[in-house]
Amino acid sequence: MFGALLVAGIVHGLIIGLAALAVTLVFGIARFPNAAAGDTMTAGAYAGLAAHKASGSLLVAGGAAMVASAIVSLLGYLLVFRLLARRPVASLLVAAIGIAFLLRAALGLAFGHQQQVFQVPLAWPVEVMGLRIPPMDLTLAGVAACALAAAFGVLYLTSIGRQMRAVADDPDLARVSGIRPLRVMVALWLLAGAAAGIAGLMLGVKTIVSPEMGWEGLLTAFAAAILGGIGSPAGAVLAGLLLGIAQEVSTPYVGFTYKIALAFVVMLAVLLVRPRGLLGRVEGLR
Amino acid sequence: MTITRRLALGAAAGTLALPNVVRAQAETFRIGALNPITGAGSPYGTGMQRMIQAAVEAINAAGGVNGRRIEVFAEDTQTSPQAAVLAAKKLIEVNRVRAILGTWSSGVSLAVIPLTNEADIILMHTSGAPALSTPPANARNLGYRFQATNDRFGRAFAEIAVREGFRRPATMAFNNASGIGNTDGFRRAWAAKGNQNGEHVIYEPNQPSYRAELLRVLATRPDVIVMGSFLPDTTIILREWFQTGTPVKWIIPGWAANPQLVQALGPAVTQGIIAVESVSNEGAQAFAAYDAAHRRAMNNQPGAANAYAAMTWDMATTLALAIEQAKSFETAAINAAIRQVANPPGDQVASFAEGKAAIAAGRKVNFEGASSVLDFDQHGDVTPDFGAFFIEQGQINRRYIVKI
Amino acid sequence: MEAYLVAIAIIAAIYVLLTLGLTLQYGLTGLVNFGHVGFFAIGAYASALLSLQGVPLVACFAAAAAIAALAAYPIGLVALRLRDDYFAVVTLGFSETVRLVITSERWLTNGVQGIPGIPRSFAGMGVGMPGALATLGAIALVCMAVALMLRRVVRSPFGRAIEAIRDNEDALRALGKDPARFKIQVLALGSALAGLAGAFYAHYITYLSPDQFIPLVTFYVWMAMIMGGVGRVSGAVVGALLLMLFLEGTRFLRDLAPDLISAVDMASVRLGAVGLALVVFTLFRPQGLMGDYTRR
């Protein structure tokens, strides 16, 4: 049973990790917790669903989810967040909530509130080293691994990725080094959006697609971003995995209803004991 | 619908008159249709509202009640108690309705019933919570429940489990009043039959995974899992279950194990699921009339797809017959007449027109509704029959009827 | 009609009280509280449960405010150590945890079944208009008292100190004042107002269940505050009234032109309008309708 829960936790954790990656990138560079990340995920899930219906291919669906979420994310930056760059963080937060509501409303109007599902073939589990693993979990883990590899490739192997990390480390130093902020920000929002899109697609394939799906998981994604250390992509993924596994494995002991609160308790403990998270840098606290 | 169309045209033509003024020519009997158009009840709410309107059209076509037309004012509860309270206030105070029909979730009905009691008007609802039967909620006996209580659902589940020869049932419940009510009702009824209850898990809505919950239940090796669940969570749970490869049977409420579930999961996953639903009174004449109206109003969807819409259809008809019987528009008289027109003995009638004629001829009538035979007990609750539906090759087939 | 208007006025006044609490916390002190509904819920349940034990209503209301303030104390301690953005996420998590506890602890709160039959405020004055008017009068008095108090607070040394926390905390510290004490006091006071609003809500609606306390309520209050004008007492009142006009106005829109938009879409439109208001006001009119044009 423990092994089965572990497998479930890893898949669950990969979804949280991808969502947390989207949150932490924005948090580290644009410096605010983007509450619209959850609904950006939902947008990706719907785009993926439409593409999957049209093509029948999960690969195409993944591409559509990434593109749609990246566009939504970029539009949010260009139309709203860019104009608020010098405002207090609360303004950005409130605007992000506003964008989240707008997105959800638009999705509800466009697709209705009835649940929709990805028509994927379900199969009985395969035995891997004595563990019974549903094939869908393997597929989803593969998708997540590819997405993460691509994201980290962009961050660590390309020039724009290095610039992004430079801005995250020290925006002023990056500016005087001649890094053009607009280009970096556009790349950042595209990348964060794409990560959210894949997370939304995975969540949609695993569960159901509805306009509320992304918002529900937002708190867990925030918790993972904070646990991993703000601005640390690797930390976000690691923390997502930890939270996913913890939620699955521990709930038989703490009770099923408090499963959601677990993420919050972890987040609070981290903030009070080790505010820079698992892999984060020292953050200025006040 | 014709009324609203005319209204819209009136407004568009720039008469700028308030709705109440436009229709003030002849006095009408006003009722409120307070349905869950949005929120968790949205799959049913629109149909419920349309069927109140359709039933009222039929009543008005038959000459109205006591010579007056019935007029419907529709509002959305948003499946939220706070929004429902304000909507009910508006219906009562602004539209001056004399009865409210069709609240759906227990939370909404519990929040609205103090207002209808206070305004001395009747509330007809489809909620399952037992608290709605008794004081303080139903202190004035003005509340009527057209749906089986959750407890009765649970008893029907237990009957079916016995009949199918299950020995070790486990239960899983969505954490809300209805989900827990169903499984608690089952566990009580199961224990009352001298049986041992199995594992019981209550789960939260909107989870990305239910595997921990599922594995806990499956680890106890039940032969059947009885659910108190809704469509989205049932979809996710059955998906995860199928991928564990563990054989088990399922007994699921009909509002969750419905054609949408089959469509979402396919015939392989849903094979052998037992869906339990209070059966609409399908053989009855009233059901045929309701079904035709439902198909007209709802894009040719069959009436059996929305059991709650059949209940709201019956609400309007029952209320109208009671007014006709009472020969009065006073709440106390109407309230006293409801059991007279709905319960036996009496001539079985299937429509308002038929009942009106019989009442005019001085006969005692017994309305047999589209949703059930509609016999109210002393709490204003009905005891419908339950159907055991088996999902086979993607088809939902009724095998038998359970009476409790 | 009058009774409906009174009903709307009562709910609006409850939102005014909530908005005043948030104005104190965010508008004046700069604490980004995204968990307001949690304290609202605590007040509502505290008062409802006590009243069902036979405690007189006046004592219940006082207890609701006090318990909500007490619940804010540990959150205040946390707030001292966190940046604005972290604090926002923590308070959001707190309010969701409150809702989960209410959902799970059936022995205390009756869980998802909810608590029916909560005594109505001023039930002794008879049901209907007299009682409702008395309730409205009471909550309006409380709102006025709170508004007056806040106005005085703004002009007091305490007010200058908390505004300094918002504008420049380091300067305050340099003056030898301890921002921590002020923050905790402000959080507790704002939460007490939310708790009091919760008590009024509980004894007006007379039925409580956990699903009435979702985060959307918090953001309704934020919307009211931002539309009215952040940090303005008059803004809180105007904003809450606008919010009610918007929430209830959509009903009459459908009465007048039912074919314009289906009721199912109305929920999405309502949510979208809240979102749009939050974005547009933040972008173009951060000072709100009643805002001070000379500042920020």
C-alpha cells in the first residue's frame, strides 16, 4: 500500500511541481505571487482538451496547452502587470486575483460549467518491481519529465535563461550589465505560462476539466513554491514532489479532510523556521 | 416563456414600465421558482425552472386556479444560502409570491425555510437533509419535500445490497450533507439488518487524486463500495479504481452514475455499476405529459434525465390542485388541502385539468405525480420508489424496483 | 419591497463592517490580509454556537468579536516576520484552514450539515419588519461607531504610527516605536470587526454551513474597498454599497431583459465583473471613487 501511495504521490507531486515552477519563476523575477497561475493552468487544460478531441493525440494536446497558457500568461503581463511594475506588491496581487476571476469567467462562458474529460484509454496496472503502477501514471510522469527537462534546458542552457536567472538574482546588477528587461520579462511569462499549461493538462488528464480546477490547486502550488525557496526552479519541483508524496502517504494518519491543510501547515512551518525554503537564497525579510 | 418574451419586447420597445405594472391588469396567483441555475446544482436548475413554467402554462391553459392565472417569478439560488436568502426575500417582498417552489440543496432550503415560515407561505423543495422534516425548520408544517430523504436513499441502498448478496460493504462519502446522509443512512439500515459495516471514508471535493482514500477502502477487501457521491468526484474515483485493477462492485446514487459518467469513462470502467435513483413514476400518465413538456422545453432531452425537474413539475400541479380544492387563496386553507389532493383515497388523477374537473364534480382526488405517487407523510415527506439500474455495455438498464 | 430593501441594507451593512476592518488593516496599515473571511467565519460560528447554548445575544456578539480577535493574535505574530506577499498567502491559507476545521469537526460545528435554527437577532420584537429594522438599526449604529472611531484613529498618534508602518516602516522604527505591537493590535481590531460582522450574519441568516465562507467573500470585500477607496472610511461605505448594488442589481437586470443573458452565464458574468473591477481600479484608479486625489 505504501508503494502504491508513493507512486500516486509522485505523479501528484509532479503536477504540483510544474504549477509551483510557474509560480516561483514569476515570484522570483517579477516579485509577486501570481494568483492567476491556477486559472492559467485551467486555460491550458481546456486548450489541450480541444486539441485532444480534434487530433486524439496527447502530444498535440500538450503543445496546445503550452501555447495557449503561454499566450494567456504573456497577455496578463503586457496588459496589466507591466503597467503595475512600480506599485506596491498588494496592487499586483489584487490585479492577479482580478485576472484569475476574469479568466475563469471567460472559460465558463466559452465552455460551460459541465465537467469534461479527456477520452484516454484506461488500462490495468503494470507490475514494476512488485509495484502495481497504472500505465497512465507512467505516461503522465513521462510528460512531466519532458516538460521539466525543456524548462530547465531553457533556464540553464540558453542565453535568455541565464539572463532570467540574473534578473532573479539581482535586478539592478542585471540592468547595469545591459540585460534588456522587457525581453527577459516576455520570456519569463511565456515560460511560466507554458509550465502552467502542462500542469493544467496533466491535472485535466488525471481528473476532470472544469472552470474551477486550477484555482482549487493554487494554494498547494504557492506552498510548494515557498517550501522550495522563492525563485528556485529546482526547489519548486522538489518541494512539489515532497508535498505530493506527503499528502498521499500521510493522509491515512492525519485524516482525509485535513489533506489540503497539510500544504498550508508545511508552508507556515517553512516560513517561520527557514524562510528561504529548501533551495532558496537568503531572502530579505522584515 | 411567453410572458418573459413579451416582457423583453415591452422593455425593448421603450415602454420603460416596470414588470409588475405591465402585467397588473388581472389579479394573478404568484409563485416563485427558486432554483439552482448556477453553482453545484446547475446541471438540474434550468430544467427545474422550465418545468415549473411548463406546468403553470398547462394549469393556465386549463383555466387557472379558482379563476386566477398563476404567474411565475424565477430566481437563481446560485446554490448558495446567502444568495438564496436574498433571492427569497426579493420573491416574497418585491414579487409578493404566495409559495416558493424548487429549492434544491439542503443548505439553501434550510436557509430559506425560516423566511417562508415567517411570510406564512409554502415551500416545496427537493433537499435530502432530515432536519427539514421537523422543527425548527418545519415548525409550521409549510415545508414539502418532493425528494426522498438521504436516509431513505440509504435504506434503498441497503435493500439492494442485500438483494445482490453482498456481504462486506464499504462506504465512501463526499463531505457534504447529502453525501454523508446517504452513507449514514446505508450504514444504519445495514446494521439494522444485523450486518457488520465495513470501512468508511469521507473525502473532500476537488482533489487531484483520491488514491489514498481508495486504497484505504480497497485494503479491507470489500465486495461492494457504496457511495454518497456526485458526478465529478465519482468520475475521478472510478478512473483511479479501474487503474488499480482491483475487482469490486459499486452502488452509486443515480445523480452521479448517469449517462454523463458512462460517456466520461466508457463502457469498460462502468460495467456492472449499480445506480440507485428514486424512480420517476414512469408508467404514470403524469410522467408522459411531463416527459413531452421536458422534451419541448429542453432541446428534446428525455424527462427521465432530470428527476428533479419531474419533482418541480409535480410541485406546481400539486399546489394548483390544492388551491382548487381549498377554493381559497389563503395559505392555511391551501396547506390543509395538499394532503387531500395528493394522498389516497380518491380518484387517481394525472394532470391539473383532470383533477380540476373531478374536484368540480365533488369527488376526492389523489394526484399521482410524474416524480412519484406523491403521498406525503406527517412531516411533508414523500416516499418514492427506488430503481436499481445496472450499467451494462454502456447502457443504463433498470433491473428492478425497490420499495421501502 | 421595503422588507427586501431592508434585507439588502442589512447584508450591505455587514459588508460595510467587513470593509471597515480591512480598511484598518490594509488601507491604513498596509497588512495584506487575504483571509478576512476566516475571521468572519469564526465570529459567525462562535456567536451561533454560544447562542444555541442559551447565552444572551449581547454576550454572544461580544464573544464573537473577542474570539475573532484572539484568533488573529497568532496570525499577527506570524505577520511580524513576513513580507507582504508571504503574509497574503499565509492568511489565504489560514481562512481555508478555518473552513476545513469547520467542515471536519462535526462534534462542534455539525460539519457540512450546518447549524440550522440559530436565534434571530431581535426576535423578541416579533418576526418581520420590526425585528429586521431593529437589526438594521443595530448594525448601522455599530458601523457608524466604528467609522467614527476609525476617523479618530486616523488623526491620533496611533493612526499616524500605523500609517507610517504602511508608508515607511524603517522610519517608524528609527523613531523608537515598535511596529510589531501596532501590527498585532491592528490585526486583532480588524478581525474583531470581521467577527462582529459574522455574528450579525449568523443571527440574520439563521443558518450556517462551511460553504458560506469561501475565499470569494474575502475578495468581494477587497473589491468593495478598492472601488470605494483604499484607506478611506467613506470609501468603505460607498464601496460596500456599490458591491451590493452590483450583486443584487444583476437580478433585476434579468427581470427586465431575460433573453439578454441566460442565468447560467450570469454567474460567470458576475465573477468576470468582479475580476474586471479589481483589475481596472488597480490600474487606473488606485485611489478608488472616494479616494484622496492628492496622495499616491
